[in-house]
Amino acid sequence: AETTLDATIGGRRVAEVVADELRINPADARARVRTAANLTDRVSLQGEVLPPVWPNIARSVAAGVIGDAHLKIVKEFFHHLPVKTDPVAVDFAESQLADFATQFRPDEFDKLAKTLLNGLNPDGTLDDERDRARKRHFTMNKQSVDKMTSGRFCLDPVTAAAVEAWLVKFARRGMCNPDDTDPTITGDPTPEQLQTDARTYGQRCHDAISMLARNALTDENIGTHRGLPATMIITVDIKDLDPATATQPGRTSGGLMIPINDVLRIGRHSRNYLAVFDHGKPIALYE
């Protein structure tokens, strides 16, 4: 496997090569690469070979006595362990986890790992700025067959406060309702809009965030990305522009599929550009 990777990696990322060679999803490959980084020897800037981040666990993995289920619990443990934890305590915890993992089932090991974490971080709080910075993320999952996209996020306190303030106004009943002929995005909704708004709170939050993203993309000061306007770029074959005969959806530059009806609706109230391609090669862009 090492020979194959060395021969094919070129300028590609290691995770991409692993995904191709093992025929697994790129997300799974990235997770494996991150785990491997903690289980294999490291090299310092001076060229010195250093032991793995998790030396005891690495030995058990190499011996075949720790599997993926146990490793998932180990990764979760260190993800929640505060950065400021004493290095001696970290080494002790790693040794204890390696010992527990070789003796107990994953469900039992999970309980022991949580008990150990509570002992090292009894308050269960992250009062260190580095811990919050390490945990922050906004992740979109793969688009599902119904073309909806789920995800997960973890916001730092300032971002959460900003989102909260935004939703207080724009996720109110009657605001930003896509079912309205003229959705209210400024001022107050009309009594009729309040009465006919049957959305759940979660749906209202979604619509408020949707409006925020669309408005941000209409800002003329947003600039460009790789020479193109920073906006939604949707590619569609001209023969598919008729919803009655369309066979393929539109696709964004990131690969998301957009139903043709939505493509036409977006186009009706957007600042549109015309890009001309020659067999896939862009040759001109017009406003």
C-alpha cells in the first residue's frame, strides 16, 4: 500500500489518495488520516523521530486488540479534554484509556472514558479561549436524495449571540416567509401575514438564515472569488431550462443539485451573469 500511495500521490492530498485506493468516502478517508496522525511516529522540524501522540493506544492498535469502536471513543475523549490540562494528566489518561480499551467492550469503555474525563474536568466547562476555538465548526453533510442538506454546528459565544440577535427579529412569525407573495424582511409583518404563517419555529429560523445569506451575496462590496463574482454559480444545460422537459437539475460550483424550478425562481430576482464555455473551458463572462 505504501508503494502505491508514493507512486500516485503527486500533488493530491493524502486523504484523497486513501479514498481512491480503498474505495471509501472522502470523509471516512479524512477521519482515518486524522486518526493515523495520532497513532504513528512523528518527525520534528529538526528531523528527530518522535513517538505517536497516543503511544500506548498505538501499540494496542498495532497488536490488533483495539478496534474502530474503541478508537472513536478515544477521539471523543481527547476532543473534549481542555487544552490547558496538565501534560502529566494527559499522559496518564492516555495510558488508562489504552488499558481500559483492551479489557472492556465499547459500551463499557465509553462509560469508563466519560468517568475519567469527568475526573480531569469536573466542572465540564470550557473557560479557555483555545478550547472554544478548537471546538467551533459549521459542517454541511452530503446532499440527500431529496436534495435537502442537513448538518451540524458548534458556535462560539460571540457568534451564538449574533445569531440569536438575528433570529429574535427575523425568525418572528410572519417574517421572511417564502410562502408570501411579498415576504416581509423589513418593518413588521401585516396581521394577515401573522395569521397565515403556519411555519414551525425551526422553519422560521431556516428562512431567516436563508435571507441573511442571500442578502450578503447581493452586497456589491463582497468582491470576487477566483476571478468570478462571489455569488451562487449554477450550471444548467440549456435544454433543461424547461421544467416540463428537464432531465437534469442545475448544479452549483460545489456540486449541490438545484431543482430547475428553483433555478428559474432564483434567476428572476437575481443579478445575472452569462458565462460562455467552449467544451468546458470558460472563454467569456458578461453582465
